[in-house]
Amino acid sequence: MQMEALVARLLTLARAEHGRVPLTVEKIALAPIVEALLATHAATLTAKNLRVENDVPEHAQIESDSVLFCSIVGNLLETAVSYSP
């Protein structure tokens, strides 16, 4: 199941890079997204005795497609947690 999710994310990213996925670019706040992603992985972080701090300033914003951005950052976090001892 994890492999299928990873492949799906990679295909979405590849399609976005080639302009095949319609993007909705808007200003998004970073801190709440990072906080939500950390909450999603909280059980795994605790089980592996890992600690991740959200040092993103509350006012930090970027212009991006929020769905794609969440997918990319979520994938990075999931990979980091998966490959941590």
C-alpha cells in the first residue's frame, strides 16, 4: 500500500512538472500545514522515539498549489520518518 501511494505521488509530481495537472496557485500559510502534517505522523514519530520541531514562523507564506505542496512536504516527512532508525 505504501508503494502505491508513493508511485501515485511521484506520478502527480511528474505530471505537474510537465504542466499536465491544473494548479491552483494561492497564498498559503506554512506553519499550519507543517503542524497538520506533523500531527498526522505523530504516532509514528512517538513509536520511533523521534522529535520534530516546527520552526516555521507563524507569518510565513508562499504562493503555491496547496494540495501539491502538502503532498510534497508530506512525502518528505514520511520518507524521513520511514528511513530514520
